[in-house]
Amino acid sequence: MKITTAINKGVLIVKVIGEFDMHGADCFRESVDEYLNNMGIKDVVIDLEEVLFIDSSGIGVILGRYKKIMHLKGKICLVGVQDPVKKILELSGVLKILKIYDSEFEAVSCL
């Protein structure tokens, strides 16, 4: 799994590439927490366009960032979720609390 980060209008954009599983969950958590803890970022967009698989570790780390961001009074959303991943997120209940947008532009505009 590869993770890239960028800031767009004060919003952290985290792009995940590959399988979002236990092997990459810690790296994802560390990357996002660095911005939340040290750079004053409160709003996060997670781009899953290039993720075709997510396991419970990936779901858990997303939910952990959700709780942290809600505590900071920020917002978090998803972008570009492919059907296989969307199905897993629906079954796990994640989509009851996180909104999916079609594009980064749309997500940043709505945050």
C-alpha cells in the first residue's frame, strides 16, 4: 500500500493506493495523525479510488481517525470508492457515518 498526502484549501487529502489492510493501517494512522496533531488540520478527505480491497484493519483505522476528527470538531469524507470497497464499507456500517463524494473538488467544496 502507498499513501500520499496533500493539502487543498486547508483540507488534508490522503490518497491510498493498493490494498488497505493491516500492513498499511499503521502507516495511514501515522500519516494522518501527524497532520491532525502537529499542523492544525481538522478536515480530511480519504481518496480510495485506487483501492480494490479493504479489511477490518483499514476500516478500523478510518473509524479511529473519524473519532479523532470529530473530537477536533472537523469533518472527514471519502472520495472515489470503487464498488468492491463500497460493498465492504456498507456491510461494516461505515457509510452510515461517512459520506462518499465523486471527486476531490466536490468533497473539499462541501467541507
